[in-house]
Amino acid sequence: MRMPRVWAVVLLVLAATSCSLGASFFIANLSTRRVHVEYTLPCRPDCPSPTFTPVDRLRRAGSPDAIHGERLGVVRVQERRDSSITYVVDLPPDTAMHVFDGETDGAGTILYPTQQFRDVRITVDTGQTARSYEGRTLADAFRKWHNSVRVLEIR
């Protein structure tokens, strides 16, 4: 009787640490003023424009459909090359912007950060400071809000 429980626990631990799960990466403006965001990412396989959702909805979201909001006309393409695109956005307060999808493990740890974040660069200008993120620094900047949601918080 005890053995099936042990195996069940072992299988749960293995599943939580070995599976790869889809995750959505967002930039959230938690400040009280607009912030200027520029981000470059590879087009794999296409170049999707960002979608926007209220921060409160993102915090409460239980499904990917609830967090992927609407496309707005405020997005400008600054540069487009064969393999990458650069978007420029003035992100309003209390708004989150979906920038790309990636993978995490069952515990929520970002998988393959050097591979997932290769050729991705995000620059945030709050009007008081500007900061650029890329590579491992970018992967470390995203905080876990849910198992399937990682957020770069702008304050």
C-alpha cells in the first residue's frame, strides 16, 4: 500500500523537474507614467506584433487566452531585417505588453536562457533612467507571476 504512494510522489517530482512548459513573457508598466520601450527579437517563424492587457488582468489570469490581449495601433516598427524586427512602444501605466513566448520547466525556471534570449534586446526609458537588457541579464530580469507568465516589471 505504501509503495504506490512513493512511486506517485517520485513521478510527480520527475514531471515537475523534467517537463518543458510554454511561458509568455511580458513587460509591465507598474509606474504612474508612460514609459518608452524598444525591443528587438528574431522572427521565429514570423514577426508577431505585441498585444496589450491590463496589469490587473495579467495578475489574475488563469488561462493564456485571458492574458493575450488586444493589438493596439501604438506600436511602431523601427527596423526590420530578414531575421529580426525592432518595435517601439510608449507603454501606458498599468498596462502589460506580451513580447514573446518561451519555455520553462515544471518548477517555473526558464529553460535554455542563452538560446531563448539570443538576439533579444529590450531597452526601457522611464524618462528618468534608461536601461537595456539582453542575454542572461534579460532572462534574469523576468519575474515569475504564474507558472506560464514571466514579467519584466517597470517601476
